[in-house]
Amino acid sequence: MTAETVPRVSWLTGVAAEPGAGKPDPILVADNVTKTFGGLRAVQVSRLEVQRGAITALIGPNGAGKTTLFNLLTGFDRADAGSWLFEGRSVTGLPAYRIARAGLVRTFQLTKSLTLLTVLENLKLASRQQTGERFFTALVHPLWRAREESIERLADEMLARFRLDRMRGEFAGTLSGGQRKLLELARALMVQPTMIMLDEPTAGVNPALTQSLLRHIQQLRDEGMTILFVEHDMDVVMGISDWVVCMAEGRVIAEGPPASIGSNQAVIDAYLGAHHGRRAGDEG
């Protein structure tokens, strides 16, 4: 763990546990972001700040707007209104590839591996600044050979890190669900981002690979990366998060350290219903 990362996480200790809470060093700031589908307002987030160098969990019942918010912030969907800054620069309305180039990448609940490419080719494809992709330089091998070799070295490092090196030459379509999750995380890291957004990273993953995946996520945080992830498994949320944000009906209804979220009445009501604690005879 770097000396620089520890203070950033510890700074959250003094942050108010309330929706829209300001953070000491936010890497991502969203204001008044809304998205409507027909008559349904899927997202209506007044303020959201994500602390740099921390693991933030985004939780909420099904239909709360979590994935829609991910899609808006990463350029995979267009907001009706609102603005957001990444690293202090506006990325509002930018296409997904430009947001990724800025250093903000995401994974998907349903993995998007290219099944007819090998595991290695999936990783190499994601790397930036590929000189050989330009028409004229592609015709002159010496102009892109060095870059191609450095991309392959980085890909092999990622394969070793995620213990996928033995699958290097296999088609991605032959991987298990858990291995595809690891591949997608490794591919996202080929972009060399400063922040990564994970949409249900443990969904459909067996317990052994889940623990491996969570260790990788924590290690990334310890190396200084910022992680925002959607998760339904509260054991996972409580186990690795530095901060938790809860959404319901498109809004941020609660924020705070993991220990405080479990007893937050707004969170309990969102998951179980506002009247869950009343006896039938108490209803008016």
C-alpha cells in the first residue's frame, strides 16, 4: 500500500454520512444528473462525489437506477440533464471511447469478451495508442513493431496477475463465467485507467473465484486506483468497501461508511419497504 493512498481512504473518516456528501479529494463529481424512460424517471441524482483512491460500493434494490447511472457517466447512454467532472474536467456527453481515454473505464454485468479471439488478443485489442492501427504506419513494420511488443508484454503481465496465463492462446469463449470476469477486469486495466467502474463483478462467479476477484480489487485500491462498483451481495460490500452509496427510485438516499449503512433506516426501508417493521394490526 502506498503512503499516498492510506490518507486518501482515511480522509473519509470525517465525511458526513449523508446523501451528496462532499469528499476531500473527489475524482468524479456528478451534479443534477437525470434520465427518463417514457414516464419513468430512472435516475435523478442531485450530487454524487467519489473519493479518489477508495473503494466505493453503489447499492440499492433492483430498479434503483444503478446501472443506468453507470451507463450515463461512462458515455454508454445520454442523460436528459446534468453534468459530471472526472479529474476536474468535464466529460459530460462525451462518447464512451473518449471517457475511457481520459482514464475512466467500466466493466459490465454481462461480460463482453470477444469469444472468437484468444484471451491474449482480447487484452491486446484494448490497449491504447496502437500505432499499427493507422493506415500508413501499418504498411511499415518497423514503425509499429516496438509498440506491438510492449503491448504484448503488458498483456502477459496482466495474464500472469490474474492467473489466466495458461489460457493465453485459448479462445475467450472457452472460459468459465468467473474467468471471463477476470479477463474483463484485466482488459479494462490494459487502458491503464485511474478509475474503474465495475457492474456486479461477482455475479455468477463461484466462491473461490469471487475471493480471488475481491483480492484483486483491493490490491488495485492499494496501488492507488479508484473503484466504484455495483453489488447486491452485502457481505462483499461490507467486506471490501471504504464507502457505500445507496440508491432507490433513481435517487441517492444514503451514503456512509459500511458500518453505518447497515443500520441506516432509509436503506432498510428501500430494501424491505417502509412498513416492514410494523405488525399487521398496527396499520391505520
